[in-house]
Amino acid sequence: MYFTLIMIIIGIFFLLGGAIVVWPLIKKASYYHYQWIANLVLICFFIGSFLFAIVYTLLINEFFTNYFYATLFLLGGFYVFWMSYLSSKTIEKIKTMDNLKLEYEKIRYNAEHDKLTGCFNRHYLMEILDNRFRKIKLNTGQLTVMFVDLDGFKKINDEYGHDFGDQILQRFGQLLKQQLREEDIIARYGGDEFVVLVENIPLTKAKSIGQKIIQTTSRITKEKLPNHSSLGCSVGITQLTKNSLSINSVLKKADDACYKAKKNHGNTIWVDDNMTSSFLD
């Protein structure tokens, strides 16, 4: 008899442990809140039944535990069924939440990225520039802005078709991401124009990055274009600083510098004349 009572007491401690685990779930659960409450009530019922069995066995009928076990098996089976049901519903809800999270991430990615090249799109570029501009206005620092325009792309697009032109743009976007650092921002501004943002670098480093971008087009020429065709790019460089008037004015300066590079036979780099002295040394 005493061995049986000891087993019952141990069972009570396990049930108390289960109640301690379930209680935080009840407070936090957004779904199946009342079902978890029912589970806690069931645990409390088990504990009460165990305590009653101990008292009744010791004070009234020492053979009571025989009947108690039969009832316990029935209730235990129901408890296992209930926990299995509740766990399955919780798992289903977790799967639903995971799927919703994946869908959200997909929608967010599509909203921020250009579908063709995989680079950031113009809309998200403006958001990034706006955030950077606010930080730079409050603190020190500067952001190098590079405006990139492909040279000879229109001729290639007209001669070989838009599908081939899309392949060139895709490859250019891929190579840009390979050449630059993960923290650098690469965005397709529109058509065959791209914008690259790099934080706090000296002029020599900016020119070096510009040269890497030009080398990217040379690689595409070797990989994809026939012997009589070639692809290049013009790179205009300026800066977003604390003294900048606006984001649009900075983009215009970078665009103007890119235009001067293109007028200078293309496939070259041009630094905004007003910004040369302000680059980090």
C-alpha cells in the first residue's frame, strides 16, 4: 500500500510540474487560450483526485487505490487524447504562422528589389537615401553616390532584341553584387542606369570601385557579346554630406557627372567638380 501511495505522490509532483509549464502558455497564447485553460483544469483535477485517493486510502479504505487506478487509466487516456489534439492544433497554427511569415518576406523582397536584376529598385533606393540623409544630418559621415550608365546598351538591345538585353542587365547586376561588398547598396535606377552607394570612403577608393564597375562590363563583353559588339559604362561620382541640399540634388549631381563621363568618350569615371575636395583623405 505504501509503495502505491509513494507512486501517487510522485505523480502529483509531475502534474505540478506540468501545471507550471502550462501556466505561462495560458498567459501568452493568442490561439486556443481556453483549451489551454481546460488543460490546466484537467491537471488540477488529477492532482485533487490523487490527494483524495491518498487521504481516503489512509483513513477509510486501504483497498480504495484498486478502484482508483481503473478510473485513473480512463482519465489518463482522455488526458493523452486531449494533449495530442491540442498539440496538433498548436502545430497547425505554428505552420500557418510560418507560411504567413514566408509570404510576408516574399512580398517584402519583391517590393524592395528589381525583378529583372535582383538589385534594389528605385523606390527602395529613395527610402535608403532618405534614411542615410537623416542620419548624416544628425551626425557626421558621408555617403558616396555613384551613378552608372551602360555605354552601348541601346545598340545591343536594338540589334539583338529585348530578351538578350535583359540577359545583359541580369548579368551586370550579378557581377556588380559579386564585385562590391555586402554592405554596399546596388540599385537599378531605371533602364540601363544603376546607382551604387558606399559609406565613408576616400576619393581614391571611390575611383577604384568605379574602375571595378567598368571592368565588369568588359567581362560581359567577353562572355556574351559577338566580336563586333562591346559594352562599357560611364560612372559619375558625388557625395551625400551634411551640407547637401536634398537627395534629388545629390542624384542630379551624380547623373550630371555620369553625363560628362559619357561625353568624354564613355567607359570612364567623372567626379563631381564641387565634391572633389570634400572626399575623405
